[in-house]
Amino acid sequence: MHIAFNRSDDASEYFDTFSNFFVYGGNGLKSDFGGHSNSHHHNVYAFISGSCLGVNSFKAGFEDQWNRNQCIMLRDAAFGSFDCSTPPLMSNNSIFIPPGGQSVNVCGKSPMQLGVSSISEWPKAATIIAWGRNVLQMN
């Protein structure tokens, strides 16, 4: 799904959002006010001013999913916000924080315990552009 704008909040359901290059957004995956069962995967979120994902609580079986994404955060903060009793399903995500930043725990757990495979400082601009070209199949 290559889209110019994706708003997955306010009761959004069953969106499968993948292979996008989102730049300068407020947040990555956002799902609230009853939204559920949204999947974001294989996306690049470049220079997000908020968190990589922010979701509400879910009933079992209706969790949002956030997998195989790369998220470059503008500030040193928690990579996500969600209800700790019903977190989204997450795996193999890479988080990039400002130089000298520290990863911030969420729900008393390290990002690595919650589906983040790596935390690094910002990559070079050429790397970010290459990621964007790759997900948009512009190679």
C-alpha cells in the first residue's frame, strides 16, 4: 500500500500498511478510540517527532501489529506508548535515536524485550534515502 497519507486512528480497523516511507510525521502507527487489528510492517518512519507507535488497549485477538519497521526518532524518548496489559504484537523493528541518546523503557521493559531488534544512533542521510527508495521499489 503506497499512500500519501495514512491516518490509522479514531476507530480504524484492519488496515495493512506496508512498504511506505513516512517522513516528519507526528507518530508512526497510531490506533486509538476503538481502533484495532491494524498492521504496520516493512515501513520506514523518518524523523518522527512523537513515538514510533501509540495505541490503546485491545481485546485478545484484536491487537495491532508493528513488525519489521525502521523508525528514526527526532528526540530521545520512549519508542512507543500503549496499555502494558494488552500491548501490540511487535517483532524485528529497528529504532534509531539522536546521537548520544539513551533508549527509554516502556512498561518497565527494555525495547528489546518488546519486539525491537536493534537500537542505534541515526544513520547517515544516504542510508535513510536508500531505505526509502527500497521500500518504494525505486531501485
